[in-house]
Amino acid sequence: MKRVIFHDLLTPEEAMNRIMAHIKVLDAEMINIEDSYMRVLATDIYAEIDVPPFDRATMDGYAVRA
């Protein structure tokens, strides 16, 4: 088997430009939660309250396995 050596390295900017050339950015839309399966959020979601409501938790969050 012949060994192949890749000498043409890209800068991070060149690599990002090549990736972005193949990405289609979609507009955000409002939909019902029932129709959200296999979708991606357009913005981050933040909780309105802290859970638990005090700073003595041994963990910094909760995980749910459904």
C-alpha cells in the first residue's frame, strides 16, 4: 500500500470559508412544540428560575434520560 502524505494545510480561516460555502442558513420560524421534533433552536433558552433555588447543590444541573 502506498503512503499518502498531505502537505496542503489550510489556515483556520480558509477551512471555515470552505465549510461555510456549503452551509445554507435558514430563517427562524415559530412552531408548536409538538412540531419541533428533529429541529434546531434558533436561539438559546434560559430558565427564568434557578433549580434548585439555593447555591448549595453538589451538582450544577440535572440530567434527564427519557
